[in-house]
Amino acid sequence: MTGAETIDALVAEFAAAWKRHDMTAWGNLYTEDADFVNIFGDLWEGRERIASEHAARHALQFRTSDLVILSKSVRMLRPDIGILRLRWRLDGLRNLDGERVPSISGLIIHVLEQRDGRWHIAATQNTEPVTPH
């Protein structure tokens, strides 16, 4: 497999594990020492924390959600380090009362690291754009 094909496979599994609501498989895409900044600016450190925070949300507001990848771009910094940008839309969201709410969209930036021949996510910054005041 070429680097691009394995990054494509990582992107496909990122969306598929979300759709299955399998946060264990989703979390395993991250390095053990990864960090994740969510759309609210919260920093979660470590694969376990990233997976558990998402699992808690998948039990509530994300339980019927579907992550749609709208576009992808990759910038290789070195053969084993890259930046992956994904424009995304999240459909099927619910509020804490269980009622459906409108879809949201944003941009996620992953720092990728190749270890043992596989691509992993080492860091994530997730952004939901807001209208300026």
C-alpha cells in the first residue's frame, strides 16, 4: 500500500467506526499519547480519554449520528508525518432531551504519524465555524 492509500483507509475507518458508534475501534486510530481538542476547546489527552469522552457522547447526543466526510486534503511533512484536514458534517444529532437537532459541520485537523507501517492520529484539532459577531 502507498502512504495515500493507508491514509485513505484511516479516513474510511474514522467515519465507519463513528457510524457504528464503536468508540473502541475509533480510539484505536489514535496513538496512546495522542491529544484531542474538541469544538468547545476542551483538551483530552491520551487514547483512553479521547475514546471514553466520545463514548459518553455517543451514549447521548451522538447515538444516532452519522459522520460524513465532505473533503480531505493531506500535506506530508516527512514520509512518516502528515497533516490531514477533513471537512465534515454530522447528521442525526440529538440534544440532551433526545430531540433531533440540525446537522453541524466543521473542519478537523489531524497530525498523523506512521508507526510500524500504519498511520495513526497523534493530535486532533476540531473546529465548528461560528459567525463573527
